[in-house]
Amino acid sequence: MVFPLINLRIILVVVAALLLMACNTNNKDAYKGMSAAQIYTQAEKNVAKENYSQATKDFEALEARFPYGEFSDKAQLGLVNA
């Protein structure tokens, strides 16, 4: 009867560890508090610096956060050019 009790303890420890890992809040939002215009300006600066990978991330973030905004079409065109 000891064997099932050990398995139960192992399972509980694994579940507890998974729950703690899921609660990790190290996800930092690089665009938090930025307006559509600010993200667009940042993306354009990255294009000018030929930092196309970051510009692509900026344009994608802009499109995801403000899909119906004034800069949505500009973000799509920026993605084509970046």
C-alpha cells in the first residue's frame, strides 16, 4: 500500500510545480502604454535603421493592438516593406 501513496505524492509535487511555473509573470510588454502613433513611429525608425526584424514585430504589434485604427493600413504596408 506504500507504493500508491508515493505515486500520489509525486503527482502532487509535479502538479504543484506546473502550477507555479504557469504563474510566472516575467512576460514584459514592450508596447504597454504606447499609442498607435508611438508604435508606428518606432517601427518607422527601425525600418530607417534597417532593423527589419524589430520593425516587423512593431508593425505586427500595431496591427494586433489597433486592428481598426488609423494606422492599421499603414502597419500592413509597413509589413510588406519591412
